[in-house]
Amino acid sequence: MKYDSRHRVVGSSSTAGAYDPASVATTSNYNWEGTVRDKNWAFGVALDLPATEKLMVKASVVYYKSDGSVDFDSNRPGAGPEAMSNYDDAKRTSFNLKGVYKFSKALTLTAGYAYEKFDRQDVQTDGFQYVIPGNSGANSYFLGYLANPVYKANIVYGLVSWNF
């Protein structure tokens, strides 16, 4: 997938032509554009195996990967093009194994294990810290929402189903 964007930064609205994208760029008022590319892959397989007349074994594996990049360019004086390869790169692997035992028409027991691992690299959030730099002059701060969503989960579970 590829998508382009074009934007105008207006740091000084009192400058003549500040909002005109065709005006001469200054350090306060300039155009910038980005081209984002994303490649995504997904693979999954599931298996239902009747081990006995009353026991069903079920397993599934899913793998997902996204590889993103962005090319920035600006006509701001002193700025040039910049390519970023780790723009929203992610991998997710999940595995589920469970046994479903049917004691009777009414009673079913399920026991299982689930595993999931998620990794993410994104130039927008890599190296994020919950610290506001002193005397930065910045008037906005990133609060860290989704800054580090990396996780690994191991879950053992059980279910009892009663049908009536």
C-alpha cells in the first residue's frame, strides 16, 4: 500500500502569503510532503483433530508482519529529504492449543493454552521517555499513548459448557 500526503506549516500567520502553498518557503512557513509505503504479510493455519469419540484437539498458528517506510521532503530552507525505514514495523505471532472433551450431550469441558508475542518498531515512538525536556520551548508533548505496545502473553484457560 502506498499513500502520499502534502501539508503546509504556518508558524507565522502575519507573513504575507503565509497560507499560500505556492508562496516562497521560509523557516516558519513551508510545505512538506510524505510518501508512506506499507507491506503486510499474514499466514495462519488451524487444525481440528478428533482424538477420540469424545475428545477434540484444536490448534492454530497465526503470523502477521507489516513493514512500513516513509519518505519526507520539505521546501523549508536548510531541510532536505529524509527516508525512514522503520515506520510502523510490526510482527505478531500467536498459537492456540486446546482440548474439548464432551462428557455428555449437556456437559463439555475445554482446557487450553494460548501464546502471543507482539513486537513493534516505529521511528515515531522509538526511544520515547516520559520526560519533558527543560527549556525545550515546545508547546506540545507526546504523552506516550501506544509508545511501547510490545508484549508476550502466555495464557492457560479452562471452560465448562452446560447446554440445556
